[in-house]
Amino acid sequence: MFYQILPSIIFILAIFASLLVVLRRLPEAAEIQRKQGPNMPVTEKLAGKGLPAQAVSKLRPILEHWTKRVWNFILEAKDLKPGSLPGYKFRKIFGRRLRHQPQPLRQTTPPLTTAEVKDEKYYLEIIKKEPKNLANYDSLGKYYLDTQNYGDAKDIYLYLTNHEATNSDYHARLAYSFYQLEQYDKAAEHYKKSLALDSAQPTRYYNLGLSLEAAGKLPEAIKAFEQARTLEPDNYKFYIGLSQIYDKTGDKDKAKEMAALAKQKEGLHISKKVKVGG
């Protein structure tokens, strides 16, 4: 594709342009030497090599400066400039021992099926081929979540939320990573950002409640659990969460009420599964 070879074309053109600059400066340098005469401050070694060597010695720092700038431009064009992705190193492509498969708990995205699971190298290769495609980074991030590599998942979703701040899913996955790393305040922060972008997600309110509860913010956690229950009133897990948090606050009556409702809703849930199975 043309856009993939464009940076290389720009680099080659830049080299030619630099050579043209050198050639154009040679006559100018000759004229300066003619006017200043033999008193021009040039080392004996360069003076013995003649005008071209003298011109190159003066223009070399300029060429080195512009060569570095052109190279950095190419790296930025490919989105591979060092530091563009926190914690992301392409040396991983040579392999690393993978983590065990997770047992997903309160994960906001469904786990990958066996057919969809690839190794880390697979996703890194795709990113190298299409570094501008954020969906490729998301696939790698979901892979890290699925393999319980929450540190690298956090780095991926920090990168994605910086580049596409209006994507509620990216914030939710970043929040889930922070939760698993026991950074509960940051988890709550990004669940709130996710819900501000998409408020029709009961599971995210539930996860927000768990994050706030773990951070010791029980009144806020109750509000989050209650919002989850409002959006999905038949989900027994939400009632269990409310029962536990009311028990923590010392409201035993409310805790018992929520526990009874949880048992009732769980019975409906099991009944529905049996009917579907039958």
C-alpha cells in the first residue's frame, strides 16, 4: 500500500535534498575562501585536502541534525517513536512465557473463544503492519486481559484512552485492569468515565460499586449497586453485592432484605436456564 511506503519515500527524498544543499554550498564556500584568502581559519589537514573537504566539515553538523529530524519524522509517521506507547516494547516479538488462562471474574468483555485466541507474537506482528489501527491494540489488550497480564493490559488501554478518549469500552477495560492491580481509586475513575459515555451498562455500575467498595467509599458504592439493580432488576449478583455492602455499613435489616431478594432472583435465574435447556 502506498501509505506504508510513503515514509521511506520521504526519507530518500530528504537524503537527495541534503546532497543538493551540499552541492549548492560548494560555490559559495569557494567564493568565501577566495575573498578571505589564506588567513581563513582552516586546519592544515583539511587545507591539504582542498575545498570539498572543508565544505563537508562545515556542513556535517547541519546534515546530522536534519538526518535525525527526518528519521524521527519517519518513526512518528509509523507511530513507532520511542515512548509513544507506555510499557510497549517490540522486543516482545521474540517471545516471552505466557501466563495461565484466567478465570474471568466480573470481566466487562466476554473472554475470547478458543478459535480466536492467538499468541502475543501474532498480535504484535499485526500492530507492526498496521500501527495506526487502534483495533489492533485493542485485540492485544483483550489478549492480555484473557491471560491475566493486567500490567501490560493497563499500558495498552492507557494508550488507547489517550488516543480515543470517547470510547467507553477502552475506559471500562482500563478500569478492569486497574481493579485487578488493586488500584481501586483509578478503577473507579475510569468506570465513571466509561459510564459518562455510555450509561446503559448495568455491569459497569456493578463493577464501579465493587471498586468504590474496595476503596472504602461505601455510600458511593451503594449508589452504584442500586443503579445497576435499576437497569437490570433480575440480576441476583447485584442484590448479593448490595447485601454485603449493607452488612458492612451495619444496616442488618437492609442486608437481610437484599439477601432474600438475591435468593429469589437466583431462583428465577436457575428456573429460566432449566426452561431454556428443556
